[in-house]
Amino acid sequence: PNGAGKTTTIRMLTGITKPTSGTILISGFNVIDEPVRAKERIGVVPDVSSLYNEMTAWDNIIFNAKLHGVPREKREIRAKELLELLGLYDRRNDRVGAFSRGMQKRLMIAAALIHEAEILFLDEATTGLDVQSARQIRDMIKELNRNGVTIFLTTHYIEEADQLCQR
């Protein structure tokens, strides 16, 4: 239910909010003591857009790659792979402000994975999306998981959780 702590949990696991007790390890790195090492291994897709609407899809991805220190020779290759995987390559030169909410969500996922994140945190990934966009996101989540990405998903939809989770 609302207020159960889903977003707060993600904020603690990703180092945005400091936990009041306990220890959080991401791939063996303490989120509080080694935040950079821990954050190098994660990608975060918040429930609200983190994209720059005035920039193109391509520029958003390349900007994120630079922020994550992706080497220049890998940036464009990785951006092309992700945009193709998420069905956005043909729209790469369009401004993000013209994208539907589903397209923006897929682009946010690409931005979160540009540095080859091992763990992808998705907060309410399909909330507010039309049926087709939600299905595309769920299919993509399954594909990413099959390819070795650990998915940490919060959702209000029990059926979605049942469909996507392994445990």
C-alpha cells in the first residue's frame, strides 16, 4: 500500500537516504562507507522522469554515459545497443519532451543501464502507463533479467509482481 516504504527502501539501497540502522551491501560494497563503488554497480529508474526534455534521446543517453564515466569509445556503441533494445533507436534524434510517458520510461531505463549496471532499481515502472507500454516494460524487464541484470522492482500491482518475480 501507499506509505509502506517502497520508495524509501529504494532510496536507502541506492545511497540517497541514509538508513537509521543496519548495513546495506551492493555487490559487497557498503553503500554508506563506499558509496561510489556501490553506485557504480546500480542503475535507478525513479517513478518520475529524470530526463532532460529539451535534449534528444541520444543526447540524454550520451550525457548519462559521460556522468557514469563510460569511456568515449564505448559510449556510442552502448547507446545504440540500448536504444535498439528498447525500441527507441529510430527516435534517437527527437526531443524527449515529445515522447509519450512509456517512451520516456524506456529511455530512463536505457540511461540507467548505460554503464552496464548489475542491479536495476525500478520504482513503480509501469504506473500510469497504457496497457501496451506497460507490457513492453514488463517484457523488457524479463529480457534484462535473462541477460543477467538483477531487477529490484516496486509495484502496487500484485499480478505484475507475480508475473515478473522469481522469488
